[in-house]
Amino acid sequence: MTSLNCLFCRIAAKKAAARIIYEDETCVAFEDIAPQAPVHFLVVPRKHIATTLELEDGDDALIGHLFRVANRIAGDKKISGRGFRMVMNTNPEAGQSVYHIHLHVLGGRPMRWPPG
């Protein structure tokens, strides 16, 4: 199920512009428009799920697929050997600004801890 009121649903449906770097029947990955690292892309499921709090038992394979796609792209972008960070924010205090779950993948520089 998609919502054309949702920016990421529109990107997945190619109704909104994005620099898409990967897509399959389950997800789409694209460059972040405000990168926080030399490499910063998002992996977004085609299924509209507003926050991680709405994940259901049947979504386990979907979430695993997002991580496998992120790993593949990180390898393609040559950041997997040095390391990269994957983040999925939930709700405003965590920094979620688009209410469609998405995996941020950041790399190409040392990451600090704690992050925020």
C-alpha cells in the first residue's frame, strides 16, 4: 500500500524526483538531498509504513531486505571496508521528518559517538 501524499511513496512511484541508485520490487534507494557524510543515501520500502512503531510481524523479511540492500550499496560505494552507519529514526525527537520508514546509510568519514 502506498500513499501519494507521502514524499517517499511518490519517489518510489517516480512521481517525485530523486537520484535513485537502486530499486527492486520491494524497495528503492536514493541519495539524500542534504547529505551528512560524503556518502549518504536512503533505503526506503515501497510499502508505506509511517514509523517503526507500525511494523507488523509480516514485515520482518522487508526490514531484513532493506539492510541487505544497504550492505550491497555500501560495498558498491566502497565504504563497507572502512565502516558505515545505518540509522532508522522514529518520531520527532529522534529526527524523523518524513513519516515513511527509511534507513539512512552514512559513510566516507569517521562517525562520532554518541551521535546526536
